[in-house]
Amino acid sequence: MSATAAPAVLARGESPTRRAIRRFLRHRLALAGFLVVLTFVLVAILAPWIAPYDPIETSWSRIRRPPSELYWFGTDENGRDVLSRVIWGARASLMAGVVSVVGAVLIGVPLGLLAGLAGGWVDALISRVADAMLSIPFLILAIALAAFLGPALENAMLAIAITASPIFVRLSRGMALDAKSTDWVEAARSLGNPPWRTAFVHVLPNIIPPLLVQSTLSIAEAIIAEASLSFLGLGQQPPAPSWGSMLNSAQRFLETAPWLAIAPGAAIFVVVLAFNLMGDGLRDALDPRADRK
């Protein structure tokens, strides 16, 4: 065996998981996005220990102070430290993004599998409802649902989860239709497996890669949605910190205290960009048709 053929044989013999990890690590932008996301997650977890001040403690003696050595991101209209509020706000934004997408997956994937494998009027009903929801702009539907449920972070996450679920319905339905005609699904049915076992044991494991990619990209969209709902007063309620509510308070002081908007706005921009970069990298890494050297 030649020296050039040996690496090729080793590459063909490696497991799909190791191959995906290797491809992802070679994607520099995706790796950078992953490191940024990991940094924000650690900041959110360690917020009680790394935040320099209490995020809801007010002080009339330090109202709207500019950034300094004492207050790195300045203080807001109530004398609260902006850096501490951005750190604690990461908890609300990341939690809303992850929990909302998990809820959307739990709602959309079973319905999509049911529609794809059952067919007939069940498929038609689920598909038409999903198409009707997708015809409404994402934020408009999320705002309407959040307004109906009431202003609270939990209600905002539920509204985002319901709004994002049609994407996973269509994705899982399409993958289920493709898997429906494969040999392993036909074999599972011929062996007498019930429909639920066929869906969750034989079909679901084969559609996890595209679901993982879509979930990563949807987290970024959910973070923007949570910030928008909090900006409108339908998400995290004051005085609890949230990037969206911080932007709402900062809009009154854009000329006199621009640092109030820069910090939360930059945090939203960076974390959303990082999730999108990571999602693009996962898509390339998990694509079995990718041709990598």
C-alpha cells in the first residue's frame, strides 16, 4: 500500500462522528462561532460570580455615568451597572433561545413524522396548518401569541416555540417521506413494528443531522425574537435584565448616553452571528455528500 493511499483508507474507515468533528474543526468561522457561543454560555452560568455589581441595584448618585475604570460599560438611567446587566441578560436571552427551540422541536418533529409516515388526510391537515403559520411573518405571529398569553419570559418562550415549530414540521415531514421508501423502513414494517417504533427508532435517528443544523440556526432567530418581545414589553419584565428591555430603555438616551444601547446591541449581534456561523459549520460537517480532502 502506498503512503498516499493509507490516509485515504483511514479517512474512509473513521466513524461518522469523528469525521463530522474533523470537518467542523477545519471550518475556522464555525469554530470561532462555537468558541463565542461557549464564552457566552459560561458568562451566563457564572453570572453571579463574575458580575461586578448587582444588576438590579439602583443608585441615584451614579445615573448615566459614561464608561470608566469603575464601570466598564457605564451605568443606566437608574444608576445600575450596564456590564452586570449585560452579563445577567445573557441568561435570559440564551435560555429563551434554547428552551424555545427545544419546545419547537418537541412540537414539530412528532407532527412532521406523523404527517410523513401516515399520509392521507392526516398529512394534508398537518401540512396545511404548518403552511398557514409559515405564511405569517415569524415576528408578527410571535408578537400576537405573546400578547395573547401575557407579558412574561415564560410566555414569550412558549410563543416563540409555537411560532418556530412549523419549520421543524416541514423538515421532519420531508425527511420522513424520503425515509419512507427506503429498504430499512420497509424491512421494519414487514417485521411488524408498530408505526411509532418505525418513526422514532428507524426514521428519527437518520434525520437528526439536519434537525441539529436547523436547531442551531433557529436558536439565533429565537434570541432575536426574545429581544424583540422584551423590547416591546412582552418578554422579560423589569427590573430583571434582558438585552431587549435594555435597548427599550436606551432608546430615550441615544444622544446623551449612547453606551446604554451599544452594549446590549453588540451582545445580540455577536451571539446571533456566532450561532449562524456555527450552524453553517455544522451543515457542512454533517453533510455526507461533502467532499473534503
